[in-house]
Amino acid sequence: MSKHILRMAPIFQSKIWGGQRLSTVFDYPIPSDHTGECWAISGHPNGDCPIANPEFAGETVASLWKKNPELFGNLPGETFPLLIKIIDAKDDLSIQVHPDDAYAGVHENGSLGKTECWYVLDCDEGATIIIGHNASSTEEMARMVEENRWSELLRQVPIHKGDFFQIDPGCLHAIKGGTLILETQQSSDVTYRFYDYGRLENGKPRQLHIEKSLDVTKAPFVPSSAEQKTFTQGDATVYHLVTCQYYSVYRAELKGTAVWNFEAPFVNVSILSGCGKMNGMDVKKGDHLLLTASFGSLSVEGDLEFIYSHI
């Protein structure tokens, strides 16, 4: 079976909390000065990435998934299972939580739930994020929400460039202003908004989902224990960031050459910095690539930092 390195044409989403870093850092052609998300590798109906390779002109991730399932190892399922985003939070995102597959399947028309993880590409000095809460039970959480005791309830964590966080379903969370993040997640757009600072969009408060949020938020909060491991691959140093039920995520720093051997049904690759070649194809900062099934040998050369993931 022939193997391909599929080059993505990302899709951009404007958000009230978005900024311009996707342009200033990655040189992307953003649609507005409040662009919040780059959907970099996605087959989701809300942002289905076109394939930029000439031999796949007119195709998208979703169309290839349906027409050429062998490119993805004939995986079962209606949709490409992962979604890679870069998020530029100029302002704070809402306090939110995601359901698991079982809850989303019942309450969100058969949708997948959402497990996700964040790699901090950059952040302002003193930046923080919200991960988890301080309530001992769902009842206590409901009381604190009713009494508007958000600062007591929410668990605020300082962050730095290079930090990594695994966000499981049921974990209350929010990316805060001044943060640029690469997110690897299940291909789902189901988010329950718990609190939004009373902000207005088009003159109206954005919809909240208090009941569903209380339904799915786990109490008490138990931090995720993702333990990073480091190994070498040729001239590369590779950081194994996480493996969970839905994905494994790695970050590689390369100066020189290295060869990977991939047997996964697909591999997502996002170039974070530098430039080089992958099996002879020129790659540079801001490129997003999808390696097709049982890819085998990937020869990489250059001065590059990239994140790769697979199921």
C-alpha cells in the first residue's frame, strides 16, 4: 500500500477571546484580529481540513476517511478520531467542562465526549490556567456556584512555556489570557460552559450549561498524573508527554537526522519551530502533516521541534 504525507490546509475560527498570535507567531492568514483557533488537523464537520497535496486536490480529511479508509488502517468509526488545534487566548476563555463518551452519546446526539491535552507553546509572564476546583462534593460545588464564589471554587495554576496538561472529561478547566497552546483532543466540539465572567457576544450573554456542567464535573477534583519520559531517536531528544485511552503524544527536538518507524493507523505531526525535511518533503514551522496508515520509515533531517500523536 502506498504511503503519503498529507499536508493540511488549516481552518481558522474567530472567537471573542482570540488575538493575532496565529499570524505573528506562525504567519497564518488569519480572518480577523480576534482569531482564537487554528484547526490544524481535523475531520470534524465544524472544521474539516482540506488536503493541500496536488494528488488529493478537492479532498478533505473527512472525505478521505470515507472514500479511502485504507489510508487510516480501516479504523472503525464515522469520523477521524483526533483533532489538533492551536489556541490563541488573548483573553480568558470561559470556565468549562467536557463530558465523557457515555454522557455525550446520550445527551449530545451520539457525539463523542472530549478528552484533551495542552502543550504550552508560549505565555505571558505570570500567566495562569484553571484546572480543577476546590469543592469536596457536587452539592458543595452547586452551593458555591449559586453564591457566586468562583474565586474560592476555581483552582488556578501558574504556567510556563513548555508545560503540559492532560484534561480528562469531568475536569473543570479554562485557558486564560496571554496563552498560546497546542491542543490534542478527541474529535468533538462538545463543551459545557460553566461561567463566562458575564461577557456579552453580539449584545447578549453567551449561553451557560450549569446543569450539565454539574452533572459531569467530578468532585472532589483529582489531578491527572501524566508522567513524562524522555528518550533519544537518532539525533533527536523525544519527550513522551502522555498516553491515554484515546491518544499518545510526543514532542521531538532535532538537530541533525533521525528515523522513526511508525506502525500506527495514522500519525499527526505539527512543526512548532525550525525547518527541515521529512522523507525529502520540505517542512517548516507552522506546517501540519498527517502520515497515513502503517507509514513505516520516516526520515527527518534539519533543525526542528515538532509534536506528533497517534492513537
